Amino acid sequence: MSVMAEKVESVRVAVVQAASVIMDREATVEKVVALTAQAAEKGADIIVFPEAFIPCYPRGLTFKTSVGSRSAEGRADWERYLANSVPVPSKTTDTLGKAAQKANAYLSIGVIERDTEFSGSTVYCTVLFFGPDGKLLGKHRKLKPTASERLIWGEGDGSTLTVVDTPYGKMGAMICWENYMPLARAAMYAKGVDLYLAPTADSRDEWQCTLRHIAVEGRCFVIGCNQFTTKDMYPTDLACYDELASAPEVMCTGGSAIVDPMGKYIAGPVFGKEDIIVGDLDLSLIPKSRFDLDVVGQYSRSDVFRLLVNEEKKVPVEWTSGF
């Protein structure tokens, strides 16, 4: 006779709204370890960090690039960005895993991932997922960098549309303006996501509408996480530092929030400071909210609409022993 596992009724989520130590992987990892411990002290079962947290989201920098032109200064800053990016797996991911294990919590964090499988010179905006046992559970690479992000980040593919099983439900992530891709959201809903992470660099008021819309549409908890960054946090020895001369003192004001499946705020939004935002999620709200709207069930009309998702890994070269 089998014994059913005890039903988990709630989960405590901590959203870390903080700034990177810009362009410094090792110092940022130290900050992550400290903040993860602080979130654990608040009783967090899930800890979420922003987009591109290690080594940074290089807001305001163009790497001195224009259409048809690059510069030596921009290449120098790019080399620095690449050198501080995160191979997966690596000593950096080992350290992050140990932090998750010590916190006894699931940890999700945005990194700039250095692809070491091929040239080693392409980076991706990636979310990493760690379990309470410290294991790297999976990753998601941003499918479509937005606007000038396309100068510095490669495009992910369907092989990393990762959803992680947890005792609290299925957890997955879409990064920043990926959340404006309706078909990407539909794919996540079809994977059964209950805890929808939306790390971002967007602090506009309109972004709050996006978080609440996704919660109502997907009938899931939405965890929005952003940085709070000021201009004086940037290293002055950047080759392109002069690009920041006209930048505002507050480069990113935050806006992290936790939203329930009916579109109501549980915590936040918080603006204007570094903070750890904590929310207790009543997991019974998920099935209750889907009583009248289940976009991949009774509301799907699969006889009319159909979505095809290619989860094949995209590779530039395939090796074979012969033809």
C-alpha cells in the first residue's frame, strides 16, 4: 500500500532586488552568496535573482558600436564582459549550488553564460535553476535579445524551455521581453508552469501590467525580479565609461513584485532601493483560479489553434564518422 506524500499548501518566495558588482564575476558571486543567506534567514523556500545578474546587465553602454562601425574601446569592454561571463558548469556554478544547498532552497539566477561548447566567444542571457541539494537542475537561454542586446548576446533555442519540478509545482522562467512573445508564453503554460519567474531589466510602469496579465492569463503565480542600479556603481575604468556622461543617476529603479493567479499583488512592487521582497504563496489558489480559465485545457480550443514547438538543440556543426 502506497503512502501519499503530504500535500504542500504554501511556499515562501524571496525576490532579491539588488545590483551586480558590475563587470566583476567573482565579487558578484560573493554578493549572491551573502544575499542568498539573508533570504534563507527570512525562511525562503525559493530565492529569485534578476536577469543577467552575473556579471551585469550593461545598461547604458553601446560598446561604441554603430551600424557599420566598431571601435577598439568597445572591443576592450566586450573582452572584459566575456572574461567575466559564466561557463556552465564551472567553479562559479559550483559555488552557486553550494549557496542553494546551504540555504536549503531552490535558487534561480540570471547569468551571462559563456558557451564553451564551440568557439567560447558567444554569450547568452541565461537563467540557472539550482535545487536545495545544490544540484544544477537546468537552464533557460533567452530566445530573443531585445534591440541593442542583440549586439552582445546570442539567441537561445527551444532546447532550453526548461520547467523544473518542485514540491510546490512546476517552475519555469521567461526573461524580460520574451514575455511579450505570446507563443513562448503558450509553450510555458502547456508545460504546466505554476510558478512563472519573470526576471527582467524593465522598470517601467507598463511592466507591472505585463506581470499581472501573465498571472491572470496563465493562472499562475508570477515572480517579477529586477535590479536597483545607480550610475556610481559602474567602474570608472571602462574604456567606454564616457558613454554614461548623460545617463541618469538611477539607472534602474527596480519594480520587483509577486503576483497571484488572479492578478493581485502579494508583495511589491518595490522601487528605489535594494531589498529582499518576501511573499507567502497559497498554492490552493492555482486550481481555484483555473476553474473558469485554463488556457491549455478547457479554454484552449485545440480544434481551431495548434502550436508547434521545436525543442531540438541548434548546433553550428555536426560531426559524423562518414557518409
